[in-house]
Amino acid sequence: MQNLKEIETEGFTIIKNVYDQNEIEKLTAIIENVTENKTEKSTFRKSDDLFAIRQFHKEIPESLHFIFNQNLIDIIKSNFGEDYFITKSIYFDKPEKSNWFVSYHQDLTISVDKKMKIENFENWTNKQNQFAVQPPKEILENIFTIRIHLDKTTKENGALKVLNKSHKKGIYRTDKVDIENEVETICEVDKGGIMIMKPLLFHASNKTTNNKRRRVIHIEFSNKNLPNELEWSEKMDYHKTLN
């Protein structure tokens, strides 16, 4: 349970060799086969600096058989249990010469099926027919994110930078964070490795400087039901993909 302890104390952990070369090649082949010449969908975002697919597990469900290999299933089970489900997924492809960067922030929104008035649910948005909202802190604290690295990720091609232990601050204004007095870690991850993090952990990403591609599958999990009649719009029981 060393990984869980590190996630709880530092807000993240890195695990090597979750996928072998063959599994990575199969995953990338599936993604490229689906996305080739199919970038006009509302869930696809393409620019010179970034290609992204939202609702990835719905758009490319055939990838789930390879994503949830025995290594990943064992990691989730041993650290979090068996009752968690997918709540959101995004595929990021940062090209070799990308100037795309992201400043320090927390992941504060969840994807839901409708907009309705609920206490402590705020900052509603609706993009490409997808509702998003900032839920209470307790729901965000329950979520964990797994980032699957399809390429070797270093500080030169946009590896995440995080502020250790910052997930313990709760929901916190970015301009109130004194970065100079925080412990910062650059989370370099080898191809086939994963990073697990809490969404309230402050994280950022720099521009690419080494002409190396960076592809990551980002999947969020929770085991909490939402109040009233609100539902997770991307909810999926990953166990059903294993049959």
C-alpha cells in the first residue's frame, strides 16, 4: 500500500512498467486507426499545439480491453478497492513542436448529464452539449486520476509539474499559492508507466522543447453517487469491459 500512502500524503505517485511495449503499440494503433481523418467530432479538439479527445472511453471503447490490463486492475484494487467507476476520460496528444502550456491549477469540475439547482454545485458550463460543474470539495477529494503514458515524458516535452501536498489545501485560489515556498516536483514518467494523482493537487505543464511527442490517456474515477437526480454523464463500470 506504499502507493496509496504516497497519494494521500504527497497527492500523487508514479508507477513504472504497467504496460509492456506490445500493449502500448496496440493501444496507439487503435487510437490512430479511429482518429485518422476523423477530427470533426465535437469531442475532438485539434490544433497545431494539441490534439485531444474528450469522453475518450466512449469514443474509443475498444481501447479499454488493453487499458485495463491485469497490472492496472491490481493497482486500482489494492489502492482503492473494487467499487470505483470511470467518471471522465481525455486523450492528450502534444505534438513534437507544441508551444501549448498550462499554468498551475486544480481540476475542479466534473461532467454531469444535466443542469439543475443543487446546493454547493456551482460554476456551471455547457460546451459541445456537455454539462460541467464544480461540486462540493468532498466529491472532488474522493476522485483519483490515472494518467497512462504512451510516450516517455520528461521536463523537455511537457511532463506535469506538481506542488507536493497541495491537494490538502482544499479548493484554493491559484493567485493565493506562494509557489516559491512550495515543494515542486517534475513528474517524469517512462513509456508504459502511469501517474496517479488527486484532482485538487496543483499541477501545470510547460511547452515542448525537445521535439518529442507526448501522448497521455487521462482517466478519472469515483465511487460516489451524485445527489438528487444528477448523474455522472461519462459514468462507466470498467469491470464490464473485461468480459
